[in-house]
Amino acid sequence: MKSLIKIVLVLGLFIGVYSCQEDDGVSLQEDRPYEEVYLEDIAEIEDFLHTHYATIDSEYNVIFTQIPEGGTQTPISDMDELEFKEVELHDITYKVYYLNLNEGVGENVTRVDSSYVSYKGFTFNKTTVDDVDTFEQTVFDSKSSPVWFSLDEVIRGWTEIIPKFKTGTFTSMTDGTISFDDFGAGVMFIPSGLAYYSSGTLAIGAYTPVVFSFKLHNLRRRDHDRDGILSMYEYGDPLDTDRFNKDAIDTDEDERPDYLDVDDDGDGVLTKVEIKKPLPLLPGQGTSLNYPFDPIADDPTTTLVDETEPKGIPSDSGDGTTPTRIRRHLDKTSKPPFTTY
């Protein structure tokens, strides 16, 4: 994206960067403490939520307006749609407020997928004029036409909040355009420690909280290490419903998470080899296709294992259905030739 603001700045990319200032030479100034900045950020965000109301149209476009003295509008802080998520980072429990305007009807995107979104980002600056406090809102980036963002490459606030929403539906129009409906839509209020922090941008000052309204139209599942297993499965235990809020799984503890590791168990055999079905011993028995990570229901009246009735990646003993089994690509003792079934 060639706009002045690059939302795809990875959180932490500039952590530890120092700014230079002239004072009879060049000196280095350390970043401010995260906790100190967060207390300022959350106070400013909550002040904004208490003093503004939201106007939302049928397409979930949002305008924030300051409540006038004596006004009866419902502040954002009292809206039923306002929720928050706690994020543990920098030895701080961040609170990230967000408006859930529409959950969406499709699939949840995960933090290791790509998201197809339209959005508008702005900052707010509190000023006092004639003893009256007001917030100046400045739009720094806006994309009304959807663009693709990989959620593991954006600021941390996006990584945490976008997976709370689902994709929608779309229709191809006769004029070649796409019409999107029932998509996830919301607004996130992000402390600077989960955004651009000390680095800022050309339009965003250092230590500035940011706000994004967004619409989640579609997603694309990713396989970062191209080993045949979707990253969403390698990131965490699929039986753990909160798996995407935790650190990524690293089976062989080599400091390379499984979704970025071509040999997940560190046994010297590539994962993409260990998850392949054995070559058929006799015509019609088995295939060389990859096993799916999760199997479909097995029909005990049939004996063939093929694309019409696949079983999941098996354990070394051939168990391809038990949810708690250790899949053979995660078992260091499992090496070719594999047991078949």
C-alpha cells in the first residue's frame, strides 16, 4: 500500500528505536515506559468514549460527535455495542475497547490469516478553547475499497480485535463490481502500545492512541511454511477455543513456531512428508494426497481411504480420528515408512 500511512507496520518493529536531538551534539533518548504511556492513553480513550456519541448508517459507517453541554445523546461508553478485550503485553494488561456493530455471518478470521477489509483510521487530540474541552479528530488513512491485510503483519490492536468478527457474503454484479453484505463491522480504540508507539508516522505522533472503523468482507487461510497444514491449525491447539489469544505452539522448542517451521518436531523429516498418505500398496488402496488436519466422519462399512472419505493426520500407530492423538508430524519417534490403515 502506497499511502502515507502503512497499517502493515508490525508492532514492535520499531520498539527500542531511539530519537536523536541536537544539544551541543547528538544524544539518544530512550522510549518512554510502556506503563506510563498506557495510563495516559487509556485515560484519553475513556474520556473520548464518555464525551462523544456515535451516528451509524445502514452501511455501518460511523461519525463521532462530541456531546454538547446539556445534550441527551447516548455516550459511546453507554452503548450496548461497546465491549473490550484485555491483552497481556509489555508486562501490562491493556484494555482495548471496541464497538461490535455487526458480528458477521461467515467465518472468523484468525491472527495468522489474511483479511479483506475496508477501513478508516483517525486520531483525536484533546484541546481546550475558552475553557471548553474538545477533541479534534484527524483522519490519517482511509480505504473504502477493500484491501488485503495479513493479520500477523499489522499492528497488534488489529491482530487482537479483527478475529472477534466474521466475514460476510458477496454478490458479483453485472457491471463487474462486487456487492458485500452481512459483513463484520466495528470500531476499535487502540492504545499506542498496541499501535505505533514511539515510532509514529508522518501523520501520527509518537505515543498516540488510534481509532479504526472497519468492515471485514472476506478472509484467506494461510500456510506460512507451505507444509500442507493451515497456519490456523499450527498456531494453537484446535481443541482450545482461546488458542489464538496465546503464544504460538513450538513443538520442538527451537524458537520457531510450528506455523513457520518446516520440521515441527525437529526429527529431521519435513512435516510435509510426514503428513502424506502412504503410497498405495495395492491398486485402489490409499492415495498420495495429504491427510486433512481434521477428518470427516468415518463410514465403518467402507474400507478405502481416499479423497471421498479422508481421515485426519494419524498418530504413528495409525489412529486418524481421536481428537487428542499425537499426530505423527509432532511425534519425534515417528519416521518413514509410516504405519498405514
